[in-house]
Amino acid sequence: MTKINNELDRLSEDKTTDVREVVPESVIRADETFMSYIREHNENTAKRQTHYLTKYKIFAQNAGQLDKDQEKLREECLRYWKIPDITKKRPSEMHESLNSAVSRLIKQVIEFEDMRRQPPPLTHSVLSSDNASRIRYAELRMCALTEKDLPVLLLSVVSKFLLFSKPQM
């Protein structure tokens, strides 16, 4: 197969020669098992393509239509990927305040008044201090890299990236 691919690549550069067959048709037809396999494979492929093209046509004509297998497929995917089946809440059903939502997402309580204060210059000593809450959150874009043995904090500030990790004890 590698020889055939290399020869086809060489011939494709020429652009004057078309390859019409690699193995003579008589050799292929002489092998009944292979011919039966190829015929069955091609027929199954054609049936599947016809089925899905018909579905595609129906959905293209009516975008609001749902496939009867869609819910089953969704459930199988959720189960396969081990994702909990949680119904999405409408915005009108959510009664959480902005302060609570942000606190829940970053796993700590934030006082928005702290964010209004002028932040200190971002230096290694500020990052190393125990009072890191002085840093205004809006000034940072951060990502905790927790896949390592020791968690690392990657910060992106105006023109550079800072990598901060707690020294091992």
C-alpha cells in the first residue's frame, strides 16, 4: 500500500495521468468472498446515507422538528460520559444574587467594596503575602493548574504572565 500511495503521489504532481485502477477488475471479481464483502459494505453505506439524507431534508424544511431518537441519544451520551442529567434552569427560576454567584464560583466570599479599592502593585511579595485579598480581582486573569503535584497559579497581567507556586515544606 505504501508503494501504491507513493506512486499515486508522484502521478498527482504530473496532472496529465489519471489512475483508473490499481488492481485489475478481473482479479477483484475472481475473489468471491472479497466481492461479497465489498458489495455488502457499499449497499449498507448507501442505505445509511439515504436514511440520513432523508432525515436531513426533513429537518432542513422544518427546523423546529425533533428527532424521535434525539432524547435517547442524549441520555446514552450523558451516561457514557458520566455527566449528570440536570435540567437547565430558566433565568426567571434563578434567585441567586450576583455576590452569591461569584462567591460560589470562586469558592470564597467576596466583598465588592474590596474590589473598588485601588489595588497594590502586583509584585512577588504581594503574591507571597498572606493578605492576598488586597489584590483587586478584576485586575487578574488567573487559572489554577492543579494537575501538578503542587498546585500552581498562572496569572496574566497586562503584558506578561506570572507563575506562582507555594514552596514545598
